[in-house]
Amino acid sequence: MAHRFLLSLVLFTSVFSSNWASAAVQQEKTPEAKAQQLAREVEEKVAELRELPYLNPTAVGVHDVETLRNFLTQELDKELTPEVADKHQRAMVMLGLYDRDTDLRASALKLLSEQIAGFYNPSKKELFLVRRAANDAAGLEMDKVIMTHELVHALQDQHFNLSTFLSAIAANDDKITARKSLVEGDATWLMTAYQYGLKQTKMIMGMGPMVPDDIAGIKPQLEMAKKMGVKGPGGDGLNMDALMAVPIVDGDEMIFCYYGGAKFCNHLIKKGGVKAMDLAFKRPPQSTEQILHPKKYDVEYDAPQAVEIPNLARTLGNQMAKIAGNTLGELRLRSWLTDFGFKGKERGRIHGGWDGDSYVVYGGEGLADVLVWVSVWDSPQDAAEFSDAALKNLTEMESMDADVDQTITSCGLRSGVLHVENQVYYLRHVPVNKWLDVCNILRKETKFTEESFQEEKKK
């Protein structure tokens, strides 16, 4: 699921910190005083690069790693309660994106603990940094990178109210990820420009596939950072075990928000300058499709179709109730395809035809969960390609070959893929005696609506 933390991760700051010129360590000042002084210097440069003034100086707090971990744990507990985590896990298992033994809360906490290097908190209006040893020159260099990234978030917050911006569409994970990609992409682009300059940054971020935006593509950079001796937040060696252990869909999302978002921002900046970012915050991207394919945002605007699945609880039986529902989106669809062995051009061709989707999971005590996932595609051909991929996925998950009607029946439950023009209906574990009723209702009552552009209201 899409988290709303605004973190500077060890993974990203390590890539940049090795190239900063070492700053002299001012022994006579406290860590807090040095952090405040550095913040004022960085703010001046960030405001110049971003062509946007700070309305107030940003507060900076310096804390030990354990204090920051405890704070993030408390924040995660507010967002990811055991009930919310359980429902999300069940949905991801039904979609084939999580293994059944995945512990979402545990992996999220481990990942945050491993990756945290600093963060900006919109509710407290404060930048949090890890306390460094006075002689930790490498750590102090990293702080400057972190501060650059996080002070962009502070600037965004002062002008665009990040708390509201990231919570305005709470029921749609794909839209949240699209907005977070704008937020993190803006900060990553400016962080790069702070070091390399505007011209060089446009060239770097314009290298397309050469700038990785998924977990598989980032692995070589991780190995390089380890060889360079980059340290973790506590001063120990760089550890990426938690990042490598998370489900592909979650790792891809984390990487994509920074690098995929930066490439999206680079596209806008090359055409309209850095002020184009202000317009993007007022006119937010509607989907990860627009982040993946920026021309669908600013050249031939392609808003996703909203897919409204009819309530099937009564049809499935009185004991069944909706337990989860959301939009997967093109980015997570890309991860879904990766998980099942699709690569390169074939993978890109399939997810590139996405035009909207929605999924619902129903459950009942002692009963198997039921998944209904409905997607709409740019053309019948695109839908057909996805339908073929979905059937391959389904037979792998059910460990059975499909019948001639593209369905699999086992233990009184039926799973299958229905392709109707530019729509695909992906169903798992529907009771056999309810199959025809469910299919007929879906085909007759599912609503597909082209979403219209809505400008973000000034907060």
C-alpha cells in the first residue's frame, strides 16, 4: 500500500553523498547548531534552484537513530493498523503479489529502520536528522545531501500543504503513488541539481532506462555503494537486506517514487523550466501511468478510467462481505508482470495498454477469499495481451491448467479470466454455483468512467 512518509533513504543519499566536497567539521558547535547553520545555507541555494522562496526557516532536529525509529514506528502504527495490514495482505495474496506468510507491518518497520537517513515531518514542520559522531566526515557529507532533499519537502509544504496533498485521495493507492512520485521526484531532481547543476541534471535524468526505477535496476548501485564503504544510519556498514527481502511490488514502489518521479519531473522541467513543478502541484498527475509516460500528462492528456465494481456480497452469499478494494494501477501492474516472469519489451507492451482498473476482495469466516479484479485497456488488442498474461499467472498460482473456457475449478471454487472487448475480468475462488451470476452482474453493472482533470484547490 502507498505510505505517506517523506524519507531520505540511505539508498538514494549514498549514491550522491560520495560526490560532495568534504566540509570542515566545526568541533566547537553543537550538532543542533551546526545543523541549523547548514540548513540556512542549503535553503538559500534550494530556493534559488527551485525559483521559490521559503516563507519561514525550517526547524531542524538532531536525534539518535533509535529515537527516529521509535517516532517512525508510532507514525506507521497510526497508518498501518493490524486490521488495515491484514486486509491489505489478503488482497495482495489473492493478486499474487505477496506470499501467504508475508508480514506487512514487520517488513515495513524493518525497511524503515534499515533505510532511514532523515525525514521531513509535515505535521511538525520539522526536518529530522540522525545524530553523527563529531569525526564522522562521511556522515556529515551525507547530512548535506539529506538536508537538500528534505528541505525541498519543507519548501513544498510551505507552498502546497503536503499533508493535504497526500491525503486528499486516500481511497486510491495508485493516485497516492502518483502524487508521492511528484513530491519525491521534485526533491530528488533538486538534490541532483544542487550537486551537478541544472544542465547536467537534465542530461542525467533524461537517460531513460539508464536511470533505474525498479528494484531489479537498482541492485548494481547498491553493490557499488557497499564497495565504496557507504555507512548506514547508525554508522555501521550499509545493509540492504530488508529492501531486497520485501515483495517486488513494495520495493518497486519505493524506488519508483524517487527515480521514476525524478524522470517525470525532468520531462516537465525540460519543457517549462522549474516553475513547471508549481503547476504540477496545482494540477497533480492522476495515475502512475502518467508518471511512467509523461506525455500522457502534458501532451496528449490521458486520464485513467474509473472502474466501479458492483457490490457482489449478496450474490456470493450472506456470510461474505467486502474486506478490501482499491486500484492496482500501471506501476503495480508492471511489478505484477515482473513477478510472473515477464521482462523487457513484452512486459512494457502489456502494461503500456492499461487504462484503468479496480479490485475487490470478499471474505467470510471459514470461507475462502474471493477476488474480483476488473481492468479496462486502450484497445481490444491490449486487453487480449493482458488476458493471455493473466491466464498464465492464474494457472501458475492455482498450479493447474485452465479448461477450454479459460477457467480453473477446484474444491467447489472456480477461477478464470474473461476478455470482453477492451475489458478483462480476473476472478479467483468464486463458488461454482455463483459463477454465472457473478459474471453476468459484472458484465452488466460494472461502470467505466473517464476521469476528468480536477485542479488542486489552494489549501
